[in-house]
Amino acid sequence: MTIELKNLTKRFGDLTAVDTINFDVGDGEVLCLLGPSGCGKTTTLRMIAGLEYATEGDVVLQGKRVNDLPPRERNVAMSFQFYALYPSLTVAENLAFPLYAEGLSGAEIGQRVKRVSDTLQLGNILKRTPGQLAEGEKQRVAVGRSIIRDPTCFLFDEPLSRLDVQLREEMRGEIKEVLQELSRPTVIVTHDQLEALTMADRIAVMRDGRVEQVDTPHNVFQKPSNLFVAGFIGTPQMNLLPATLTATHGDGKASFSVKGGQSMTIMVDGRIQELAPGTQVTLGVRPRNLEISRESADDGLSTVIDMVEPMGAETLIHLKDGHQELRLVTDWRVPHAEGDRVHTRFPPGVTHVFTEDQQVLRTQ
């Protein structure tokens, strides 16, 4: 069972909400659509479900083009951001409701309700109505009502957005475990990076109706394809510094001048040799990859500690050089104080170089 989107486009009048999207989701794979509000994530999900019809392109489920089929004939299971539970029905009745249309016997319906309630630990609340449930319980019931059928795929629209931090953490693990057992192609819409990074086999990062990158969570984080993905993924956000390439030295080592006149020579991707001195670039480095020390060198910038933010096991340090602002994450022990001048070091191989067209410079 697979989901394939081929040049999928959706226009609302003059507005192009989804623009020529292409990706596929394999059997048992979880793909997260991740991006800022208004980027087209939910519209894409609704086109897969049949709640919106594509302006151009194709939706293919199990190898069959389904563009013209209504939702009920696509056999997809969709869980909405708002639980949409029937308030007058018990949990057991809410779970069983999708099965009545299939003409199943009472015994078969009862068996499926029991199986799903056991999987999601709903056995002790089956006789309650939604008004008697906590938010986490409502979310589990909504998920259960989706998985109780035998659909071609599962679609989740911001499934955890209404839960508090602790419940989100619990439900991420529960939903991931359930989906692994069900082995169906699954698409999850979210704006929560942690949700996408922990639950997905692959992530499709979207912006303005387009897919910027489709890759594993590791590659999206460590190998962003462009400046948008680099800046969007990661907390704290990647440091992005406008710079000018002044010289290359072979083996990926290059010298750069940054705003304010400071220069540094650091190790970057070997393709830096393809750029001519004087080229404008953006240097990107994760806060957890930077280092600080008292000793100055040519492999970084001279900065002043502007603010220190304890975060428990780690500490976030804000650095300034009068022109640049950098964020650095270290362990909780900080041998420096606010106002100290330190050397901010860019260790070998941790800095991304983005060219003027915002694409990353990387050896394939």
C-alpha cells in the first residue's frame, strides 16, 4: 500500500495554496508534513483524503488514481485536530461508529473495539462519554476511531496540538508504536519540529505551498538543502551569518570576512573550491556545534557574552561582536560570565555554506 502525489497543485482563485508537490509514502512509512502556518500542509492532506479536489496533478492510492473519487470511496482514515467525537455516545460507541457502515456483525465489531481499546489502553473508560474524558483520553479515542477500520492509509492533522507538554510526549510514543504495528502509509501534518523529528521516518518541509526538502529526520537536521530548511529546523535556531569568501586553501579550508571586518579561516565543504573569492555566502552553524575559549585563534570570531540562559542540563549563551549575534549551547557548567570576551570557535566540518541562491554547497 502506498501514497503517491504527482505534481499535485491546488488553487483557490488567484491563490496557489499547493504548488506542484511530488512525493510518495511507502507501506508502513510515516511521513510528516512540517512547515509554518499557511504553507499548504493541511490542504495537501485534505486532497489525499478527498475533502479538497486537486486543481492539477494526481493522488494515487495503492496504485490507483483517486482524484475523482469522493472521500468515502478512498478508504482512508483521517484524524482531525479537533477530535470530532459524538458527545452523546460512549467511548465504545464512538470507536464502533465507523464500522456500522461496513455491515459487520455485532461480534466482529465487539472484537475490533476490544482490540483497539487494549492497544490504546481505553478499556477502563469505554462506558464514559467524551464530556467525562481528559484531553489525552479524547485524543486516544480519536486515534482509535481512525485505526479501528482497515484503511489504505492513515492521515493525521495536528494530532497533538491541543495537548500539554507532558501529554504530547506520552502520545508521541503511543501513536508511533501503534503505527509501527499497523504497517500502513501514514501522513502527519504538524508545525511542531520535535513531533516531526521523533515520529517520522521522513519529513517533507514545506514553504509557500512547495516542498523544500524530503528526507530523513537526521538529514533534514544535519544536511539541510537550503537556507530556509536550515533556519526553520532546530531549536535554538541555526546561526546564519552573511559573509564574503576571501580565499580558499584546499581540502575544504577557506577564509571568510563577516560583517564588521572580522575574518576567520575554517574547514567547510570541499566544493568551496568552486566559488571565486569575493562571492557572497551565508555561513550556517548549529548552536551545539560552536565552542568558546579564552584563547584567540583564526578559526572563529572574537565575541562578548551578552546573556546566559540556564536550561537544566544545558546552557544557552548569547554572544555578540558588535555586528553579529550568535547562540551557543553548552553543558550546564559555564566557566565564563556575562560581559566576558571569548573566542567563539567554528570546529572543522560543522559549518554549512549557502550560496546566493540560498542553496547549500555540498559534495554529493
